[in-house]
Amino acid sequence: MDNKAIAGILYETADLLEIDGQDSFRIRSYRNAAEAIEALPQQVASLIAEPKKLLAVPGIGKGMLANLQHLFEVGTVEVHAELLKKYRPSMLELLKIQGLGPKTIALIWSAYQVCDLDGVEALAREGKIRTLPRMGEKHEQKLLKAIEDYRRIGGRFLLDTAEQLAEKLVAHLREAPGVEKVTPAGSLRRGRETVGDLDILVTGKACADPEARQKMVDHLLRFPGLMEVIGQGDNKISFRQRNGIQVDVRLLPPESFGAAMQYFTGSKAHNVALRQRALKMGYTLNEYSLADLETDKPVAGKSEEEIYAKLKLDFIPPELRENLGEIDAADKHALPQLIEISDIRGDVHMHTVETDGRNTIEEMADAAQARGYQYMAITDHSKNLAFANGLTDERALAHIERIKAAEKNINEKSQHPIRIFAGIEVDILADGSLDLSDSVLEQLDIVIASVHSHFNQDRDAMTERLLRAVANPNTSLIGHPTGRLLLRRDAYAFDLDAVLKAAAKHKVAMELNAYPDRLDLSDVHLRLARQHGVKIVINTDSHHTSHLEKIRYGVTQARRAWLTKDDVLNTLPPQKFAQAMRHGWLGEPPPNS
Ligand code: DGT
Ligand code: CA
Ligand code: CA
Ligand code: ZN
């Protein structure tokens, strides 16, 4: 069990204690321990035999140590198990509803002894929530909306959450006896922005005979965080992790591995179209093989490559398999040369300790250099974002000097010089003006203009607001243009088409914010941007050095949007890139303006 899983149980315990009305000191001790364990560089699992070291961690006292020891010996935290028995696990699901905290849940429980989603929804519909102390009709409506939202998006997970789990599971399965190949398929392999469940394919001797199979299954069931097995057949095991993700593991014979990869990578729509093509060519296609329609004899199945080749198609990268024209393009040898992570020469959206980042300019530069970047930009917030300690005109000017000094300093010492652009992420105010003076903005290398407030403006006002920001001669690009937070907050309402048209005219770029909760613009919107001839900048919006690696989630979405290197400005060399940021991108005029 890793630290994240342990912290998860302790957080749940704290919530359950709060529902149970226990004293706040005790509740806090669980939250503190959970936070401490999340931040701990070593794994608790490796320290559990050394109580002294664990007791030295602030937030872990004797009582908590006993809890952890029990967890590793028996597999549960006692209070957690007792409270779950008292309230049933459905209580934990209630905590995931926006605006439904432990206090309200306790209130509902004490009045109605209801502790599951369906039950709470029914109470709200019957008008029985508004009668509770400190509640009203407005609360009740909000609650119903939150439950609806949860049902709609609930059960899906962010790409990075799914990927981290998949990486651990793949590594775990590789250790099993008789396993040769393990690979994730499904929406994760296609790089979809959210993932419903994990599909993992396994092949090797372990899949051949029942005895070997049992050994491998026994090993699989020891995977840390595995909560319950949902189904187990001859060649498929489904289980649920503690964090709610469901996993389907499929055991396959080597001769079918490619066919299974193709089938279980999907998408379903791509598969249906591909099968139709196969039929027209006299083949059948399923998860076992591509076979002759007449004789049933397999003609391909070991690898995906041979299947696509037999169907007279260029190999289609998984990111494109959504039945959005890729089969036709592969038939005509017209698939795009998709952008790759190695094409990215710099990351130009990051924050430092000057506002709400966690690292200094120098630390961010070190990390960017370690990635081999030729350039980067420091883009701290502007004053409208008061809680982030955003910069005033005066502080912005001083920050430019600091950035330039840091660049000089670093490059004097380093063999691989890096350009550090002085930038800003300036707020687009409610009326579309920018939060800093023109005289300051003019002195910056990069101006990212972003909406961070007044998300609820009506569609026309928001469109005007963004159009005005695009038309500002100092704007280089629009940051996270739709403002959505995946699985949490919808995009604000505005006319994206109109904004893209204006962006093409003013040669203002759009950001692809690679942070996994944003992925904004989305793949669909990126394709639209490309049709408008609008260039993209892929950024991480890093608030910590460890965030820089998230650039790959952006590159994956760009690939899903069929983007090539030429569509993305931060693949340019430093000088050309700088020019594009100050004066708009160079080159051909947009096709449809
Ligand atoms: P998800 O899990 O909702 O994020 O999306 P996927 O694409 O991973 O979907 P999933 O897990 O239901 O199935 C994995 C793949 O298996 C899917 O992409 C294509 C294939 N598949 C599933 N059901 C069908 C089906 O009824 N027909 C065909 N042709 N393929 C299917
Ligand atoms: Ca799936
Ligand atoms: Ca599945
Ligand atoms: Zn921002």
C-alpha cells in the first residue's frame, strides 16, 4: 500500500468521525497525519518496521502509529472499519457531492437515517432537505444539481490519475511469473481527457494453462489498493481500486495479442468502421484475429501493424482512433505527421514564489534546463488575483529585472544556455481590459491573458470580453481559453468561433493548457482552432518544478486534434518564437478569413 492510499483512508476516517460528531481534535489528528503522509518522501511501507522514524514525522503520534501498524498487519484502520459498519460505505460516496460536507451529511443522517445517494436525492425531491436546520430551498436545489453533475461526470477519472494507476499495475503484472507483455488499451491508450475504466492486456505463458494462470492471478490480487474483485472469468478479471477506478485485466494468447490490442484500444466507433472495411475486403475482424471470410483462416493477429497493413491502411496512431476521418486518411496515405513531445522547445507558462508558485525563478530554470528546453517564460499572476498575491505594475517591472538577472546568472554558469522570457499571466477584467498598464505590458516578452473571475457573465458579455482581450496589441496568447476544470467546472459560456476568428485576424495564439485538470483548449476545440488557422502554444502552467513533466498530457491532446509541429508555436527556435509572441506568428494567412 502506497502513501497516497494510506492518506486516503485517513482522510476518509476524519470525514467519518466528523459525520459521527466526534471531537474536532481527534478529527484533526487524522487529517494532519494524512497530510503528513502525503508529503512524506519515503514510503510508510518501508518505515513500518522502524517505529522511531515514523514517530519523528510531525503529525504522527503513538496512536496514529498503532493505526498504521494495524493497517499493515490486518489491512484496515479500526475506527474506519467500525464507522463504515455503522454508516455503510455509501456514506463515502455522499462526500463526493459538491457542497455536501460531513456536517450536512450528519444532519441528514440524524433526521432521516439516510446515507446513500438515491436516498438523499429522494429527500431533496420531496422537499425534506429544506426543513433541516440552516438549510433552505436554495440549498435543496443546489444539492439536486450537484447530484445530477456527479451522476453525469462521476465514475470518470482524470487522465493522470488513470495513467499513474496503469503504470503501477503494469509494473506489478510484469513481476508475475510467466508474464511477457502487459499493455494498457482502451481510452487511456487513446489519450482521452478522462478515462472510465482501465483496460489492461496481458500475454505470456501465464495465459496458457490453468495452473500458471492461477499463480499469476494470485499475484495480481496482491496489487496494493485493490478493494474488491467484481468478476472473474477464464480470461478476464475485473476489480475495483480503493479510489473507485475499475480495472479489466484480460489474459490473451500471443497469436491474438495484436488483434486484442486493436479491439480493446477502440474506440468503439473506430472498430465498427474498421470491421466494415474488413468485411468489404473479404475478412472478418474481431478481438482474436483478422480472418478470411470464407475459410475462417486467420491472416493477421499477432500485431496491430499487420492488421492495418492487411487492410491496406497506414498505421493509425491510437490517439486518432475516434472515427473522425482517420480511416479515410490512412487509406489515402494522408495521415498528418503528428507533433511529438521531442518537438517542444520550451514551456512558457509558469509561476514562482513571487505569486502562487512554490519555486524560485532559478529553480524553475534548473528544471526546464534538465528537460533540455531552449527557452521558458516566467508568467506570474497580476494583481486582480489577490489571493495569489498577483503583481501590481510596480512589482511586475521589478520582476522583469529579476527574471533578466536570473537569466544572466544562470547562463554564465551553464554550458546549455536557456532563454528566460519575462512574461505575465495577466487577468482579463470583467470588461475585457487587461489588469496591468499598457506601458508595463509593452515591456514583456510574453503576455498571456486569462479569465480568472466573473465566470458567470452572460454569453454575449463573455464573448465581448474575450474579443477585447484578443484585440489588445499586447496580448500574445489567451490562457486556458474556456476556463473549464475537468470533472469539476464547465467552461464559461462564450462564442468560441467568434473568438477564434478574431484570434486568426490578430495573430493571437490560443493556449493548450496541459495541466490534467484543464486540458484547455480541448482536442475538439483545438481542431476547430486549426481550421481557423489559429496557432497553439502548449504550456504546463506549472506552480512547482515537478509540474513541468505534465507537458506530455498536452502533447497527447494536440495529437488527438491532428496537430503537427507546424501548428504549435513553442516548437519554434527561440528567436522566431519570441517574434511570434510580440508580433503574431509569421507565415501564411489563415485559410478561411
Ligand atoms: P472508457 O472506459 O469509457 O473511458 O472508454 P473505452 O474506450 O476504454 O471503452 P471500454 O472500456 O468500454 O471498452 C474498451 C474498448 O473495447 C473500446 O474502446 C472498444 C472495445 N469495445 C467495447 N465494447 C465494444 C463493442 O460493443 N463493439 C466494438 N467493436 N468494440 C467494443
Ligand atoms: Ca476503458
Ligand atoms: Ca473496460
Ligand atoms: Zn491561469
